[in-house]
Amino acid sequence: MKKKHFNRIAAAALASAMLMSSANAVFAADDSAATGKVIFSFDFEDGDVSAFCNRGENDTTELSAADEGGIDGKYLLASGRSKEWNGPAFRLDDKLEPYTEYYISAKVKGKYYTNVTLSNQFDNADGVTKYNNLLQNISQQNYPTEDGWVTIPPTKISFTDEMKNVYVYFEGGTDDLFIDDFTITEVPSVEIEQDIPGLKDVFVNDFKVGTALTPAALSSKPTMDIVEKHFSGSITAGNEMKPDAVLDKAACQAYFEETGDDTVPQITFGAAKPLLNYCQKNNIPVRIHTLVWHSQTPDWFFKVGYADDGEWVDKETMLARMENYIKAYFEELIKLYPDIDFYACDVVNEAWNDQGAPRNPGEQGDHGSNNSAWVQVFGDNSFIEPAFTFARKYAPEGCKLYYNDFNEYMDGKLNAIVEMATDLKAKGVIDGIGMQSHLDARQSLDSSFPSVNMYNKALDKYAELGLDIQITELDATTPENPTDADFKVQADYYKGIWDSIYAHKDSISAVIVWGVTDDGSWRAKKYPLLFDADYKAKPAFHSIIEGHDVPISTNPPKTTESPVTTTTTGDTLYGDANCDGKVEIADATLILQFLTNKDEYSLTTQGMKNADVSGNGDGVTAQDALTIQQVDAGIYKASDLPINK
Ligand code: XIL
């Protein structure tokens, strides 16, 4: 806590020191008013370019302040650029806060044909330097331009505390680059809705409710506030625990060269560490996704010498690689995160096609493609059983093992999964079925696919197996450019699906929604999630909790303590919204139900009076429910009610 506070002050002090020491370097904050508080701003009028640098040893860029043709005079000139990746660069992690979103904006000028990219570079937790492009194709053709100066729109950047030497830089071509009005502003903070119940709390007695996260989300406060409130029952890494993120090609090849043994794949959890650290810190159970998959798995993993252009290895070699990979995977996880509850693992993902046959042999395809390098090496789906056997051998105790798939409700695939699972169950190596549940709400409930009925039937079949079920990647798209009517259909469809899940709750241990807000979804164009880009709960969210108790506390409701009673004012017992003579969680629940759906839930006149406990006299609000929760949590005494604030 202390340290964080210090960092914040240090960053602020540094920021203001820099601003003060070069008063000319500040240009009107109004320019960025729309994008929040200005942290740094350089117009280079004082000739000071010392905050910028080139990109190290082999970068020939020279930086200076030049003054002919600048926007208001001087600007930063990056000359002598011999390679297109050459700078200018600006370091962030020694000046700004981790886990905070910033906008970078600037004006840039080159030749009329110059095409610039705004990029980001950092060293990850393993000390490996990574690069990504923040904004490409910055040119006179693509962005507003005046006198050759191209305006770069505010572009988001954030970093975690494990990332070191974090820079933004401009690259592209080898011509001189001019930079002016380089500005960093903080993304304005947004409060998430407090007057809705936490989804995970509504179903706390039924199943875990969780989501998938990518490291970028960690820096978005509102996103993480939603995760904490609604989805902290379980986290799945969106991509970072898949084979292509975990397998370390250079280390695999080095190990092979050193030992002559090409059956011991080398791994790293460098990409997943920020997410896993978050889960560890917040005590959130983790679903492991995924060990054996045709997609997001490099072809070199299946090739002699781990070489891209090598021959396919034989089955025996691949079996040994598979065992050693799974062994290393679990051993490393347990070593790094002994305290995380890795409660579930997708051992094999998407091995059957919709007709219930193995995929085609071949180099990896995308998700949904029919090629599988596993089938290439094994000739069929006989790699599935050893995968489960090895997982059983090396997974930590309490980590349940799942077969996971999409289109899991299609007859052919469903039958193949059931047959496979029956066999694996008899052998004691599988614990459950992961139903990905990537669904499509369409123009009407009837045309949505799969129908609720079809989905429900699949649930019945999997439940009959006597294995656990987890809904592992739930999302349900709208048509593109959705109207309000489309969102209503989506809400109805979600409700149908969720009700069907709820009806099978005795067989279901977790429901994971595949992402937090629509804009962060892998199917973002079709708005498939429960929260919108403004962090607001969508109709689909409200529809799935309809008819369920809605506690707003993150603490499970207390059942053992006797309810609080207090003195009354006339007939008024403050806090007793349901007029049963007690002040307890049920009162808070009723208030929230009443506020979200007045047609279904009512308060009596006396109930309305009793409920008005916070800011007494302002009517019944969500704040009243919160205050009653706070009484239940011991923050206030019932006799303190009403609280006038
Ligand atoms: C998706 C991720 O969400 C995307 O970011 C990535 O580009 C592709 O993979 N089935 C799965 C998940 O098992 O791993 C996929 O996740 C979605 C489909």
C-alpha cells in the first residue's frame, strides 16, 4: 500500500517537476481536454529534447530540436535513421504508473509518402524484449494533416509492474521524422454500476461464475472492477496458457543441441504471469486452458529438431514430447504458484469435427479449421487418451480434467464426445466436459442458434454421463450493427440458455463468460457479452439474474446469526423493507429487486418508509440496499438507521 502511494506521488512529482522545469514544454491542456488529465506534454519550444532517446546501440538516430516548419516553432527532429525500426523513443515505466491507462497523442511529419507506426517495446517477466504496434499506417492519407503534420489520435497504452524498460517509439521508413505536441494524458476513470448485484454472488450456491482475461485488461480499472464484482469466481487466460504462448522455441532448440534429446520441450509462463499474479493476489481460482489442441500450437512442436521446415516426428517421439510437456507444464505452475487453486484443466480441446470424426492431418489451422498436427502424427485421435493419462499423472490434486469443445450440441460431435468420455471415464482419467458455448442470437429467438432446446438436450446428454460439466467460454452474438431489438432478442436468448444451465446446476460446477465487455471480445463486432463498452450491464445481464435472489454483498449471506432488530419510530422499523420485523439481507435484496423490476416486486407503503435508510427522505434507492448490507456486515448498527448522508 505504502509503496504504491509513494510511487503515485513520485510519478506526480516527477511529472510536475518536468512540466515546471520547462514551462514552455506545456501547451494548452485544452487540446486534450476530451481525453483526460495531461501528464506530460512537449512542444519543444525550449529546445529541450532530453526526455527522448534513440533505440539503443544499433540505432543511428540523432535527436535535436529544430525550428523551421514546426507547428508553433520548434519540434523534435529525428535524423540519421538508417533502419526503419530506428527511433525516436520515449520511456514510460520510469515516469508513469503501472496498471493505469494513458493516451499518447502527437503530431508527426515526414515525407509526403512517409508511413509511420507508433509502437511499444518492453522487457517481459522473463527479461525477453517484446514489441507491439499501437497504431499503424500513420500517414497523410489516413489521418488529419496540416502543412504535412499528421495528427496521431489519442492511442491507448498501459503496462503491468512486471514490464520493464517500457517505451513508445515512432518507426517506419528511414527519412527524418519530425515530432511535435507529444502528449500523454490519463484515460478518465469510470465508475462501474454499484446498484446491480454481483453475478457470482447471485449464483454463489450453484456454481462458480468467472471470465476470460487477457493481460491488457489488467490495466483497465473499470474492467477489473467488473471482474472483481461479477466474475471473481474463476479466471481463464484468454490466450496466455495455450501451447503457442507456453512453448519456448529457442529454449527447446537449445536443450536439443546441448543434450541431443528432442523429447523434452522447454516452457515458459512469461506471458501468463501478470494474469496469474493477479489471481494469486486476489485468491481467484484458475481454469487451465489448454494442453492439447490443433490450433494455437506451433507446427515446429511436431517437427524433427523443432525446426519449422523439419520432417514430422514419429508417434513415439511425439508421445514422449507430450508427456514431458504436460509434466513440465504442471510442475512449473505448481512451483510458481503453489497457492493458486488450479481447479480445472482443459486437457484436450476441439479434437472432433462436427460430424464426430477426427480432424484432417496437416499443419495447424485456425480455431475451427479442420487441420490437426496431432492427427498428422498419430494418424487418428488416439492422442486423446494418453493426454488425459499424463494429465492425471502430473496435475495437482483437486485439478479436475476436462474435454472441451465448441459446437458441442451438434449431433455428430456430441455423440463422439459422449462415446469418448464414457471410455475415458471407465479408465478414470476424465472428470468432466467443457461446453464452450459460443452461441449466436439472431434476428429472433426462433432463428437463434443453437435453439435453447437443442442446447438443453446437449446438457441432458452430458449430465447423463455422470461427469461434471463446465460452461467454459460462453458468449452469444447479436447480428452486426445491432439495434435495441437485437439486444432484446440477445437478452431473451441468454435467459433461455442460462435458465437451462441453471436447471442442470447439480451437474455444473462453473460458468465462464468469454470476456468482460463487448469491445474486448474475440467476436467484438457482434457484441456477444454481458457488459457493453461503457462498462454498463446489458439487457442480457439483467435477463439472466431475473427471478433469482440478488445479494449485493461479496460476502456470502450470513445464515447462522440471528437477525438484527431495533427500536421503531411509530410503526417504522428502519431497514425492514419487507416488514417482517427484522433487518437483514433479504431487505436489501427486496429493495434491489424492486428497483430493477417494479412490475414483479413491490414494497408496501410502510416498506417504502422502512427502506428509506440512507439520505432519509430521498425515496428508495440502491444506496439504501447498500446501507442495509453494511448493517449486515457490521459497518453500521441497525440502531444507527436512518443514515443521513
Ligand atoms: C480465442 C481467443 O479469445 C482469441 O483471442 C484468439 O485470437 C483465438 O482464440 N475456442 C477456444 C478458445 O477454446 O481458446 C478461443 O479463444 C475461442 C474458441
